[in-house]
Amino acid sequence: MLYRILLALVGSGLAAFAADRPNFVFVFIDDMGYGDLSCYGNTDVATPNIDRLAAEGIRFEQFYVASPICSPSRVGISTGQYPARHLIHSYLNSRERNRERGMRDFLDPTVPVIARTFQDAGYATAHFGKWHMGGGRDVDDAPLPQAYGFDESLVSFEGLGDRILPPGGLSEQSKQLGQGTIRDVPKHEMTEIYVDRAIDFIRRNKDRSFYLHVWLNDVHDRFFPKPELLAKFAQFASNPYRQQYFAVMDEMDRQLGRLFGEIDALDLDDDTILVLASDNGPTAWKRYYDEGYDPPGKTNGLRGRKWSLYEGGIREPLIVRWSGQAPAAATNSKTVVTAVDLFPTFCRLAGIPLPDAKFDGIDMSRAFRGEEPLRDQPIFWEYGREPSYLRPGLESDRSPALAVRDGNWKLLMEPDGRRLELYDFSAGFDETDNVAERNAEVVARLKSALTAWWNSIPKVM
């Protein structure tokens, strides 16, 4: 509270001071796998605009999200804390289903969050795209994004306020909730609309510092690509889901090219930190396997997909471009960065004091400037604390519910200590050789740390 009062006393002079600070544009892509971008090795579809971003910036190879599913992944970014601390450990659903899993209906708007921190420091702020931190289904009392520090917002059926709704049952439910200007749109037009809003926001705020989210969800199944782009990928028609996915990826990359191009055309590239990442691994519904298809989305051979704490569910692309401040065409294969690091990292890069909170993330600004610092703190995860949680279609991709990574070691286990799995990443990242029986001391140390962390996490409302 004192932090916000002191900032308020600064008054109009704060906005002028913020104009000397870097802008932030954070592109967060729903359900895109570690290997889906051509700059991460995909040879089936080209993503030239995102590749250009990587060629002009830093491509990270060991970036982790806070959860292998959407809502907690986003909460981790917003708070700089493990999402289970906020009783959001799976996707937000109906009130009844949230209660059954001991979850809140929305992120508490009184906790320190990144957008409000930047807003209080004089930044213009906006969120365009998927929200999923409260609102939708039968939850009509969730705060709007403005309650978390966004001056402007445009979301979809997993949030409230102004929103665009593709056809579907969740959109029909959303319409009944009101609270905002609502527009029906085809799903394949959503990314273009979000990018249009982002470009307009940037143009209006080009003379002051801004903090902007562009959180896209077109690559979340089901896929509805433009017909002409579906024809472009006709060679993949033997797996129609993969064909549709590549068509959607192609369009997303084209739209992002418009956004990146506008930043450069306005001569803001030296003043803007552009960050691109994905929220969890690629889709893993059992129905794909039942129909005889591999699900779309690539993990580059990493085990697991969405809803898994194996690497394919939580290791994601991360690209950072800051022209003139960070090296171009760089690859950071050594530094382990996690989504809860982004809050303290962004604040350090902007010169903004952190609010009074116990952050789980750490400042990794040195890595964003081109250094390769080694992480000195472990990372913890939990997902799947009860049997009804969504699980990958392949049994071999279904991980234990808890995980910790410390240095080159990763330990997974169930909360009661069963299914102990230890992997040595100095020997590779494929998570096929469980070396727990050969490393009893490491297991004991990591099991103790993981158990202590799990015991510190709230379990019920």
C-alpha cells in the first residue's frame, strides 16, 4: 500500500520519467510446442517473422513455464509466484468445478501483479488476447483486466470486459454474462483483430513508455484456418489436424510480422523489449490417438505434452529482442529461466522497484542482456493433484504430480512419495533413463526440498 501511495504522490511527472524507460511487448502463444517454430527446428512450416525476431535477438533453449496448463501458467507470469500459492493450479472452470478442486474462481485482484506495477510507474498498459485468469462459464463476478492494472483490454470467452467471441458453447455462455462490448467473430480472424488493437495502442502511446500483452490463442485446438491457407498445406492432408495446425501457425506468423514491422516502422525497436513465448506444451487429447493420428504440435523429441510435467509440457520457446542493448542472433543454451522470473526481470530492466511481495522468481536481466548466468535456485512445479485432472493421451506422457529442477537434476514424484523419477540432464533431456536408484543422495536431497515446498502450498480454499 505504501508503495502505491508514494507513486501516486509523484503525479504527472512520473509519466514523463517513464518515457525514458523501455517499452515491453510480450507475445504469449497458447499451446505452442517447443519445436513448433522453424527457428526451433520445425521444417514442416516456416515462421519467418518470428525467426527474424530470433535472428535479431536471443533464443533461449531452457525456458520453463509455471504450469503445463493455461490458467496457472498465466498466473505465474502475472504474479512472479508459483500459481498454486494463489489456489489456481489447473484451468479455471465453472464455480462448481473450481470448488471441487479447491480452486478460486479468479486471481485475487489485491495481490501484487506485473501490469499494475508498470501502470503505477507511469506506463500505458494493455492486454489483448486470451485471459483465463477469471471470468467465463458461470463466473460473472470476476474482476475485469483493468482491476489488475491494464488501461485497455480485449479478451475472449475466458474473461470479462470487452471481448471477441468465436462460435461455440463457451462463447454462448460468455454472452449471458454481459460486462463489456461483445462481438462475434470467426476464430481465424481473432489474431488479426488482437494485432490491430496492439498496433493502434502502440501508435497512440509511442511517445510514452508502454507495457503490452498480445496473448494469442488461435493455435489452441480446435483449429479453424482460412481456407486458402489450408490449401497451402495440402501435402499434410493425410493428418488433417496437422494440416490445420500448420495453416493456423502460418497465419499467426504473418500477423505477428505486422506487429513487429510496426514497432520498427515507428522507430521504436531500440526502445522496446520484445518477448515471445508459449504457455505450455502442445495439445495432447486422447481423441487424436483414438482416431489414429499423432496430435499436432512438436516438442523436438522432449517427453510429454500439455498436462505433463515432463519437459515437453513445460519447456517452451523464449525469444527476446532488444535492439542495441542485447546481442543479435544469439542462442542461450545454458541459462535456466522460468516464467515466474519475468516479473522481477522486467522490473529490473525498466528500473522499477518491485512491490512488497515474496517472489518465487529471480532477476534474470543479465540473461536478457546477452550473458549466460547459471541459475542458483531450484524451480518447483505441481500439476495433477487429483485423478480428474486432464492428462495426456499417451500413458507414457503422464507425469507424477510434483517436480523440481536444480542444476542438471530433475526429480519427479507423487505427493505421497511414490513414483520417484530422477533425470540427469548433463546426459540429455529425453527423460527416459530414471537414475534414481543410482543416486540415492541426490534423491534424498531433492525429495526433501520438493516435499517441503509442497507442504508450503495451500491445498484448499
